[in-house]
Amino acid sequence: MSTEPFDENPQPGVTQRAIDTATDISRTVGDVTGALRVAVDRLSATIEEASRPGKALSTVSTITRQAPLASLFVAFLVGIAVARRR
């Protein structure tokens, strides 16, 4: 029989802390994955909406197919303009 007093709230061991940490990380990863899935779904819906005939993305796509070098030149000029502002 032990004469040491019984500790009602023992400190968690290394194993228990590792399990708690892994559980917290798992929840965080799950939350981030869910948020990312929602963002991708919203982005996909937006791209689909913009790709319909007569919309902006459809127009840009058509122009790019008809004149790829001119479109590349314009994109290059826009890139330079944006870079110089910063």
C-alpha cells in the first residue's frame, strides 16, 4: 500500500498530448478542406456563368482564339503597366 496522496487531476502524458494535438490538427485540416471545397465550388460556378455566350469570359476566349499573338501582346503590356505601378 502506498502512503502517497492520490492526485485527482494528473497531468496528461506525452501520448495523451500527442493524441490531442493530432485531433486538433485533424479538425483544422477538415475545416480548411471544407472551406476550400466551398471556395472552389463558388469559383467554378462563377467561371461557368462567365463562360456563357455573350459574357466577358466567352468574348475574351473568342478573341484569344482568333488572334493569339495580339492577345499575348496586350497581356504583356497590361503586365508591364501593373508592374510599373508597384
